Amino acid sequence: MSGNWQERNRPARLERRYEFDSYEALRDFLDRAAELSEREGLYPDIGFGRDYVNMTIHVEEGETTLGDSQRKFAQQLDELLSDSTH
């Protein structure tokens, strides 16, 4: 997980903003992030504009702290970015 993720409390979550050079690169990233979400069973909150995506990964329901699955998911999102046409 890169240092670009911000860990927040109350509620516990990870947040990151990804920026892109083009809308096409952003779309490619979102498509691959959706596939990753389905595969991992984790569904972050996503907000986006023409050239950015804000991701928030929350703790699992009933939990109060971030676990390995959320941190691994953040790392996998970062890997998608390095594979994209950013």
C-alpha cells in the first residue's frame, strides 16, 4: 500500500485520490477497479470527475479497525494504477 493512502478514524477507513491525464485512463482504471471489487468482495465508496477518482475503503461491517483485507485491497488498487495508461 503506497503512502498516498490516508488512514482515518471515526469511522476507520482508508482514503486516496487518484489523478489521471485523460478520461480514457480514468475509465480504464474504474473498469479494472470494478473487476477487482467483484473478485475480492470489497466495495469502496467512489467519487470521480473528469480526471480524478476519490476512493474510500471502509472497515467490514461489525468491525472497528482496518484489517489485512482492506490494506491488501488498497495495495491492489495501487497496482492497477501502475498498470494503467496513466
